[in-house]
Amino acid sequence: MQKIATVFGGAGFIGRYVVQRLARQDWQIRIATHDPAGARVVQTSGRVGQIVALRADVTDEVAAARAVEGASLVINLVGILAEKRPGGFHAIQAEGAGRVARLAHSAGAERLVHVSAIGADPGSASLYARSKGEGEAAVFAAFPHATVLRPSIIFGAEDKFFNMFAGMARLLPVMPVLCGDTRFQPVWVGDVAEAVLAAATRDDVAGKVFELGGPQALSFRDILRYILEVTGRKRPLFEVPMGLARLQAALAERLPGKPFTQDQLLLLQKDNVVAAGALGLAALGITARPIEAVVPAYLTRFKAGGGRRE
């Protein structure tokens, strides 16, 4: 019998790596996405016809139900960093997560892997973290033997963290530092994808939560220094006072794409590292890859001259 996996958000940053690994394990894969055309590049990861894209959104009951029908494995990777409209966090990361879990259970799926985030907390002042926490609760209520993965910030060639700050270093005379003491535990996207596959296939993960972090916990300030070192940029660090940071966030929310929000500023004020005693990558048999093994290769383009040797 065919192994059918439905991956919500399978055309996104994490999804591309997850789909590649599922294809290698001979799964028949459905990518559930709001933009099927954008999934075409991911479809080349498998044989002809092995990977199909469906127009299905976690906020659409009918389309989501159709996407999980007959699937033995359902993976939800969908999340947003900023709301396009009020209520977006709750609709996608809380209600949407619960909807996928409920429909997967009703459809008879054997496994559900839900990717959340470190800091998920239904009592958080941050709408992002609160909706993530509410989503986890909704997932377990509907699908008790689901597996939840909470990564710290994720790095990889297509990331929007290291790439963004390296781009800023190329353009700005100084590097602004907001909440410089806040610690992160960057985790490679390939390791996150391996964790998803482990959660989808191992027998000892049902009903458990795993927090995914790399081998190093670094302050935001130290991460910026590392980016400057790797890209060969000499930029002084400017510690942004909290009052000015709040003003910047309020103004940035009015710009197209909301490059920085007040909710993200709330998140920046709290460490984003694996909790003491939490199950992590090691419990899934994965050795975390450090940033030094991956980041320099894809930040080369931000060096003077694009990293080309004279």
C-alpha cells in the first residue's frame, strides 16, 4: 500500500527539506498550500507524480479535509511571524492548528507532527507565542498522540534571519542591537526536517513535546558579531534604548510587509533556548549541526565583491 503524507506548508522554508526527505523514503506526498504554483520547485524533489500540490489552507475546513483524506501521516508546518490583519495569529496558529489535528484524527491518520516554536505559551503577552501555545493545546485535545516540535530560530540557505542581518550589515553604517542580551539557540533547518521525519516514524514519540536547538546558545549581540565576522564587515554595534525600539516597532508596523512589529519586540525580550530538562534533538537521535558548519557558505554573497577572489 502507498504511504501517503499530507504536508501543510510543504512549499515553505522548512517544508522543502521535509518533502525532500519524505520523497527519499518513498512517501506519496501532498503539499497543502495556498499557492500550488509556488510548490512546483519542490515537486522536482521526487519522481514524476510522487509529489502533488493541493490548494488547501489551514483556515479552510473543506479544503483541509480534502487534503488529509486517506493520509496516514499529516504534518503541519504552517506559521506566520506577523499578522496581515488582526486575528491572523489566532486564525492560523491556534484555530488552524486545531482544525488540522481534528480533521487528521477524523480521517484516520496514524501520525500527526505539529511544528510549533520555543516560547509557545497560552498565557504569553505576545500574540505570536500565545497563539502557538493555544495551537498546541488544540492539537493535543483533538489528536492526543500527536508529536509537537518547538524549534528555536532556524538557519539555512533560505532563512530570513542570518540573511536579513547580513543584508543590513552590507547597507548600514552601524548595526542596531535590540535586546542584545537575549539568547537564542539557532538550529539548522536540515536538523529540524530530520526531527520531523523521526517524529513521523518512531514509536516512542507519541504525545510528546520536543524542543529543538543547536549546540550553542548565543546572545543576539553575539550573533550579530558573528555575522559581521563571517561577512567581513566592520560595523559598530549600536545598543537601541527600549523607548526608541518601541517607537521603531510602532512605525515599522505601518510599512508594507511589516518588517518589525511590537509583538516581535515582546518576543525579543525573552530567551529563545531549549528549556532545562526538555526533550531535544538528541532524544530523536540527531546530532545538532553548529552555525559554523553551514552559515559561512551561504553568507559569502554578502562579502565585499560577493565573496569572489581577486
